[in-house]
Amino acid sequence: MRVAQRMRQNAMNEAELRANAQTILSTIHQSRPKTTTSAYGPKQEEFDQFCQRKQYSDGATVTEEKLLLFLVDEVAGRPLRVRSRKAAAGTPQDETRLAWRSVRTYVTAITDLYRTQKALGMNTHPSPREDNVREYLKSLQRRDAQRDKENYADKGRDTLLDGYSESEFERVCHELWVHSATSTECHFRTLVDLLFGHYLLTRGGDRRVAEISDLFTFEFAGEGSTRCMPLIFTTRAGKQNQHGRLETAGAYRNRNPLICILGGLSFYLLCRWDLGSEPFPDFSRRSAWYDIRLIKGNGTDRTAAFSYNSQRDWVVKAFAYAGVTSQKKTHVGRSSGARTAELKGISEDQIRRAGRWNQEQMVGCYLNSLPRKFMRTMAGHPPQIGCFEIRRAGVTPPEVLLSMIWPELDRWRGRFGPGTEQENDLAAMGSTNLLFYLREVVLQDSVILMKKYPGSPVWNHPVFRHPAYASFAQQLSDFILEEERPSQLAVLVQAMPVLADYLQSVDARNEARTSQLRTELTEQLRATEERLAGIQYRIRDKRNVGRRVKVSWIYSYGAELEHSNDKYFLCADCHTKKRYTSQLFAAESTTAAIQHLLEFHKIKRPSNSTTGDDDIDATNAAEVFQLIMPFNEDEYKQKLIDWAIKLRLSYREVTDESTTDLLTYGKPPLARLLPTHHSTLSRWMKDSMAARLPFIIELVQSALSRINLSIDGWRAHNRREYIAVCGHFVDGQGHPRTLLLGFPRRYGGHTGDDLAALVKPVILQYGIGEKLGSFVMDNADDNDKCLEVLQRSFSSIDPEADRIRCIGHIINLVVKALLYGEGVSAWEKNLIEASEEQRVALWTLKGVIGKLHNLVVYINRNDARREQLRARMRVTKTSDGTLFVGVLLSDGGIRWNATFYMIERALKCRPAIDLYQAQWKPPDRNDKHKNDFLTEADWHELELFYRLLQPFERLTKRLQCRADGEGNEGGQGSVWQVLYAMDFLLTKLENVKDEIHAMDADNEDELPPYYSAGVLAAWSKINTYYELTDRSPIYRMAIALHPAYQFEYFRAKWWKREDWIRTAQKELTAYYDRFAAVTVAADHVDPGLQTNKSNQIRGPI
């Protein structure tokens, strides 16, 4: 009986323990961070499905053996998802396998599942994370390391090269201010985001969840002559802090207002609360302001977090502004900030404390953990205490200005702290104190930043237009310009005389020793007959090229040589007479050479040389003294510049150490002439352009013809936009010329006024306002507006008659209408913003072209599928009966040619594609791809497109030639071909259009609907632009003046429209008279001659 009772009691106890364990586990899982749950859940579910497929008798019970088999079969060999950026198309299959770190996360997740089973009494096995699993992870780590080595993985990753330098960070902040003219709040938000990452070493995720209530300030006494009110940031959450531990970070006010974290924060909050629609925080209740985000999202909800994608996109945009490259994006501030601190000499302990990498119990509970040396140095101050000084903080703004910034803030003055009505609200006290201080920061920093960035909308705030601000700004500017001598320099000033005496004595000893060694070396060189291997002419340093330098008179009688960085004087007379023991002298000083010339050759110093040196223009030095400098440094420098420009080399490629090694191989002294920094090469190019500009202006102004301009936009790899202005004319020698006249950067919008504002200075710079001819531009309406605006300044411009539309752009628009139908621009815009799945759906709307695109993209995206297609190519022949093994060509970009070549390659490989489609098996039972398979009707429609596009392709290539090239004057690419080409293409499209209508009328087999709609859209497009050519008589004049066509071309083409022919005759005669009158007046030609010449030309027309 007792035994039965004991058994029942034990069963009840075990049930109670299991129930309690389940309750505790449920509580643990519910309080677990969402990131952990979302990371562990799918991996544990994969393990459970793996066990079900294996049909283990104990189900998903975790053991070491199961875990190892799961890792080998299901995880380690798995390729990355196709949508991952790491598994881009074209990547070798081995490179797309999961890295060992990803495999390790699976081990962690399954181990967590084991702990859960263990706690519930469901698993009695030992921990699966034993030696075998650990060794397997190590083997994967070795595999990844070997793979990186074999694939030449970027060794610069995670080094000093990955991220930004201190100067690059300043450039990023500068560009954000420059671009703040648009999306002002977004640019300042990104500025604050980067500043918090750089100075507080925070992670991107920590900044996204940070709130205004996490910030406060506290005065640090004894820091220096300026009151020190650092920004303090506290957090109890984060990637490495998921248990609510208090972490603190801080930053001092920076000496440079551009990169000051307090300044950036103050301007950002000014945009939000005063210039924006966001209300000022209500500090009366914690629930009313605790949830306000420090960096809020794009919507109106100020408690909504900033999304990761938006944060990353804006960081990428900021780096693109400044031309900065970094593997990390939102996390870059934490790594680059730490490296910047290390390069500044900050200790590892300070950096660890700044980045919260050392959160011990005492630091977290009793100390503020703020690394003050780190904070001082990063803000541009000396690391020692007592040296903190902000010059722009020397003048306090008047109260009338302070009260205009966040006016609601004044109602909270004195409401918090000891003895107040809300004395227990420490967070409100700290945050309001910070805002009161940020008021001063805004006004003080604005005095400097307004001068640098006058176009920023932040200056629209009323406080900057108040009369008191101008007085305050002038007072602060005067104070900043005063001589700055911190009190800490007093000791150094007292030590200067002693230091100067010591250095003077050192210099005297060094000079005596140098003189002794020089004498000894000179005697040794006189006595020796040994040959100095590799001695050569001395090459001047790049800083002296093109400048006036001191050249001693002795080099009128000899040459300057060098060997192993030592300078020598070679006597010309002794060298010619082969006096080898008396011809070479050390040239660090000219004393030995002067003595030799006097003793051996009776040559004295010239009477007009009082100092022993003559000023000689370095540019002409080689001509004056043939033995001094046979190597022409100026010519070499110019050839280097031309080489870099012609081959489109980047500044860094030219100045790279490997380039220098190649150019100086066998001639080491050249290293002194070659630039070692990209800014040097940039300056050389600008100087070269400035030197050549007068010659270019003279060439343009002496042109025999009018100056025709072609204008188009261009975007660099760093997303900076420029406008290219090219001039086309006949020079004074009668040769056709094409020159790049201007390349201004586009900062503003894309309106006609903006474009005219960029082109007008170029015209004025060359003084060609009265000699302007036609303007070649694309078909945007803004270009019409541009010419109208330019006409106000240059009356010779006729916005309609002088407007030449780019034929290449017209053909591109026509073919896009043929391929994609109406509304191409809106469709392309949706395509750019769409996801991968949405892109497939959008392409499906574009008929057989869309089907072919989706098919090609699907096959090319995966190396395995590409290899499957190549295997079919090996067993089939192409449509023309030849064997071809290759890849399908994909369309893309702004030009239509890629689509033509995609169709051409697909038709060529049709047998292989048909075989691939017939043998294709859907993966994971997903057969959506079959919707893009090409049928017999599809192939027929592709052939129709291909045949119709062939003349377009040939014509595009022909029109790309340069009509001003040598031997091609007036040939392919000339303006006479525009109307000819449009007539040709219009006729082609009209024939197909007539064929479509004829089939409809006869009820015969219709052409494919998508193809027919494309033809009609293309015909409508080219007909529109054909009618636009009527606005400018240039097109018809070019054909009428062509010797092979003349006006007979129009009589033959327009024989059905006599009214067109008569109109063309009148317009061409009037257009000719417009320029003939100007030319005759300028040349003072006799009126009789003018009439005869006019009749002579007019006759054939």
C-alpha cells in the first residue's frame, strides 16, 4: 500500500516539475528578443523536417550524430538563395555555399532546441555540441579560408582600407550639407545617423531604436576654458545587450562645426520641430515623450522606427556623394570610428570603453564608463584635461534669439530637478538641459556654416533673419578672428628660447661635420678612377617643374648628375678630353667645382653673379645648357597628363605605387617627378587646362563657320551629374573641328532654366554669342525651354530653326515603342522600383519580348541552368546548321540594341532552347517558369521583330560615325542623313502598317497582335518626330546642298505633295538669306556681288 502511494506521489511530483519547466520555458521564450526567435525558429523547423524525412524512431530528438548529418546533408552544401546579393548571377557554384559562420548559427539554433528538450525531460542524450561538431566547424572555416585564397577574395576587407578615413568622413558630412537643398530633413537625419555611429561607436540597429529620452547632458568641470557640456547617450537595448543592461556613451563638442555631433543633432531637431510639422515634445508625462524616436522614419508618426532599408539606402547615397567605398554601410561608423581613434593614438582600453566592449559590473553600476581621452581626441582636442576650448562658443547668443528656437521649450525651464514640482523626473531634466544647450550650439555654429552652405533651406528659419542675429554673427566672427593663445601654451612659450638655443648648437655641429665629410668625399672622388655604375642626369623634383629655380653658373661648363641620391658635377671639358680623374665632383656644394674651373680651366665666376647662382627659367634650362638637363621634365609631365586623360585612367590608378614602380623601372630618379597623391594629378590637369584655355578660345573665335553646339547630360560613377557642351566648327585653316568647350557640374534641377544657366557661362567664356549656329540636343521638352531662355541673352538664336534633334535618340524612342508599346517611360519607372517577382510580372505584360526576357534571365541567373543549356547546344546545331556553345544574351540598359542581340542569339540557339524547354523539370514543384516557354507562334513573332529591327540596327551603326573625321568629311553621321534616315524608316514601318490593314480587310491570318500594336506605336512615334523636323529648315537645307541629292531629292520623295515642295523652297531660300545677309555685311561685300552669288545658289534650289 505504501509503495503504491509513494509511486503515485513520485508521479505527481514529476508531473508538477514538468509543468513548471514548461511554464518557465514558455516565459523564457516569450521574453526572448524577436531577432533571436526569428533566427532560431526556421532553423529548428528545418531540423524537424529533416528528421521526419529520415523517419527516425525518436523523432526530432537532438543528438550529436543527427546534428552532424543534418549539417553535412542539408546545410553546409546548400547554395545561397538566388536573391542574395552574395549569390549574383555568374558566381561559381562553390563560391555560393554557406560560409562557416552561417553553419555555426544552425549549430546554435539546434543546441537551443536540445536545451529545451532537456529541460522538458524529452532528451537524455549528452550535449550535441561536442568535439566532432566543433572540429567540423573548424574544417568549414579552413575550407572558406582556402576558397577565399583561391578566388582572390578582397584582402582589403575589414582592414584600414574598408570604410572611410577622417578626411573622407568630413567630405561625407560636407556633401550632406551641400545636398540638403532638397529633402532637407532626410539629409540631416543621415548626418546625425553617421555622426552617432562615428563618435559614439553605435550599431545601426541601436541608432534606429534610440529615443530622445536616451539623451541628456551634464557639465564636466575642469575640462578647459570653454564650458564643457558633452552629449550623453544611454541605452538598455542592442544586439549585444538584450537583457536591459545600462550602457553609456558620450561625445564632446567638436572644434570643427561641420563634423560636430551636437551641431548636427541641433540642426536636425530644428528641421523637425521648427521647420517641419512635428510638434515639440510634451515633457509633462513620460508616456507623451519617452517613445519619440531620435532618428524617426519617413512617415508622420514620430514614434515609428527608421527602417533598415531606408537607413542603408541613405548611407549609400551619402557615400556616393563623396565618392567613398565601404563594404559596411549602417555599421561602418562603429568600425571606422574605432580605427580613426586608434590612428590618433588612443589606447585600446579607451576605445573598448567607448564602444562598450568592456561592460564589467562596476563599470555598469557605479562608474559612468565614459572614456574622456577618447571623447576629447575624437572631437579634435588634446587628450589632456584642461585643453578643451571651442572658439565659436566664446560669445553667448542673446536671449531674444534663443527664445525663437523651439519656443515651447521655455515653458519647461525650472520644472525639473531638486525642489521643483517634478523633481524626480531625472530624464526630463537631462533632456531639457540638453535642448537649452543645443539652442546655443545652433546659433554659434550657424555663423560659420551659413557662409559655407548659403543655399541650405535651414537658414529660412526666422531666427536667422532677425536683426539681432546679424549683430551677434558679426560679434562672434570678430571674436573667432582674434589671436588664439590657450593658457596651456604658456609653458611651451617659456621653453621656446631654450629650445631654440639647443637647436642652433645642434645645427652648428651638423654643419661642421657636413663640411668635413664634403671635403673628404671630394678628395676621394678626385683620386679614384672607379666607374660609378648607373650614374645619370639628375631629374628635378615635380614641385620645381614649370617654375623659376636657382641654377648655378657652373652648369654652363658641365652637367648635373646623380648616383644613389648623391649629386655630382661633371666637367664638360675634362669629360670630352677623357680626364677621368679630374672630371667628377660632389655637388652638394659648388665650392669644389668652382675651385676646379678656376685652377684647371682659368674660368672665374661671372661678374654679374654676386651670389654664385643665376635665375634660369626651368622651362628653357635644357635649351640653354644642353649638358645640364637633357631630360625635359615639363614635356614628360604633360605626356603623363595626356596619357591619363586619353586612357581614362583614374587619379588613383596613375598615382598608385605599382604604376610608379613600372614607370621608374631602370630610372629610379623619375620617382621625384611622378605624383604620389591623386590630388596632385588633379591639380596638374586643372593647371594644364588653364594653360591651354587661351589657345582654345583663340581657335574657336577664329572659326570661319558658325559655332554649332551639341549638349547632353552625363552621370559619373559617383552619381555626380555633368553637362557636356561640345563645339563643332570649321577652323581658320578650313579644317572641321570638334572640341569639348565646357563640362559644368549640374547641382540643381533638370528644367530648361537650369540647363540654360549652365550653358550660358560657356558661351560667354569663349565670346561666341554672335557666332552661334545650331544646337544638337535630345528630344526632352526642357531643351526647347533652354533655347528660349538663351535667346534672351543671345538674339542670334532661333529656338525652333536652330534646334537639331538627336537622330540616335529618336531611333531609340521609336524602337522602344516598337518593342514595348505605348507608355514605355512609366513602365520602365515601375520596373526600376519593382522587386524580383514584380519584375517578372511586369515583363510578362510585354508579349513575346517579355517572355523571352524572363526565359533568358531565368537561365542565366544560375550556373547549373546555364550548363544545362550548353549541354543541349552540344547535341544540337544552330538555326543556320553550325555548332555553337555559349550563353544567351540578356537585354538591359538605356539602349535597344541589347534587345535586338538577345533576339538574334535566341533565334540562333532555338533548337537548344526548344530541347531545354522540353526536358525542363520544375524545382520544388514550382512550374511558373513554364509560362515563359516559347511556342511556335512565339518564334514566328520573334522572327518578325528580328527582320524589322535589322535595318534599324544597321542604320544606327552608320549614324554613329563622325562626319568631321579625316577622310569622312560630310560622310556618315552628317545632318543630311537625318531626314534621309527618317524617310527610310518611315517607309519601312508604313509598308508593315499597310500589310496589317490589308490582312484585316481580307480577313486573312492576322499578324500577332502584340507585334501589330508595336508597329503602329512605332509608326506614330516616328511620324511625330518627322513632323517636328518641319520646324527647322536645317534638315532640308543639308540635303538640298548635298551634291548627290540637291533639291531633286524632295521632288522625287514628295511628288504627290506639291504644296510641301513649294513650302520647302520658300523656307530654304529664307534660311539662306538669313545667313547670307549677315556674312555679306561682315565681309563688306559689294551689293552687286551679293545678288549674283545669291542667285547662283538659289537657282538649283
